[in-house]
Amino acid sequence: MAADRVYDAIYAAVIDHRLPPGARLREEELAQTFAVSRTLVRQALHRLAQDGVVVLRPNRGAQVPEPTRAEGAHVFDARRVVECEVVRRLAGSLEKAQVAGLKRLVDAEERATKAGDHREAIRLSGAFHVELARLSGNPLFVRMLEELLPTTSLLMALYKPPGEPMCVAHSHRVLLGKLEADSAAAAATEMRRHLNEIERSLDAPAARATPALRDVFAPYREDA
């Protein structure tokens, strides 16, 4: 469905920092970019607003949020609650194929980081955390994390030095080791330490240029 394509493209662009905090999302420009009607664009933007990925402002249209540090504290608080419980449940219960899949994500993240592919590293880092939630078997954990990740990514864009990874792949390897060691307490402690490390890495706001929407969404156009 065309509205889903627009939704997925904007969500991905926020997650991997192609759309910076504060970027304006004009309906007409998006409609031209995706070759769809403004009605379909509006549907996608309303869904994104419901999920906290964009904000809709009266007489100003849609915009990528600019979360404050206080809002960031709430996000990380929620992530600690959800993700520490996720790994507590997974410790010692993962099948070999599931562990292998998680290791492939970490390997790919490391390769992207070494290659300087910052956007791909960010995408893979988020995918690792979402996959852990998925493996827990609770779809609500997945949904909550998918709602928290865009704000996390925006916080990184606002308060983390450009070019630094959202997560450190080595930390993901350590976490996997705790999960394989069948220690729920150790896995939860490591996840908490990992999330605390990310939160502490947030520094000071940095200016970000806003690229043209047509360039941002070129891979998602049907004619691309």
C-alpha cells in the first residue's frame, strides 16, 4: 500500500539520521517525491504522529520532533524497564539458530562501523534491540521498543557528536555472552549498563543541515 511505503520511508529516515530533528515534512513535497496523493501522505503522517515519529503542528504541518534531554530521560527509563525484562526472559533460553542470527547482526554492525557507514550501523543497532524484543515472544515489547527507537535516534542526532555509533557492537557481544551463559540477573545488569552508557554519551546540541526530501527518499520512490 502506498501509505505504508511513505510511512516506512519516513520512519527509516528518522531512525538512520537521514531526516534530522526539526526537519519539516511538507505534504505537497512528499506527494511529489513518492508520486502519490496528498491524502495518502496525510494518512501516513497521522500514523507517524500517533507513533511519536513526527509531530503535527497546527498551520505548520508535520515536523520531525526535537526531543529535550528531559524527554530523553523518560525514553531511557522506559527502555530500561522493557529491555532489561526482555533479556531476563531470554537468558539461557535462546536456540542456537537464534543466537547465530543475533551474532550476524552484530558482525554486520561492526563491519558497517569499520567501513564508516554510520547510517547502516545505526540501522543494525536498532535491529539488534528489536530482534531481542521479538525473540521474547511478546509483541507488545516489540511495539513499545519500535515506538521508543525513533526518539532515541533523534536524541543521538541532537546530543551525540556526529559520526559516533548509536550503540557499540562490542557491548552487544558482551550482552550476547551473558544471554548464552544462562544468567538472567547478569543479562539484565548488562542491558542496564549498556543503555546507561548510551544515555551518558549524550553531550551537547549540534547544528544539523536539512537535506532535500527528494534526495532523502530517493531509494523509496517507485521510479528509483
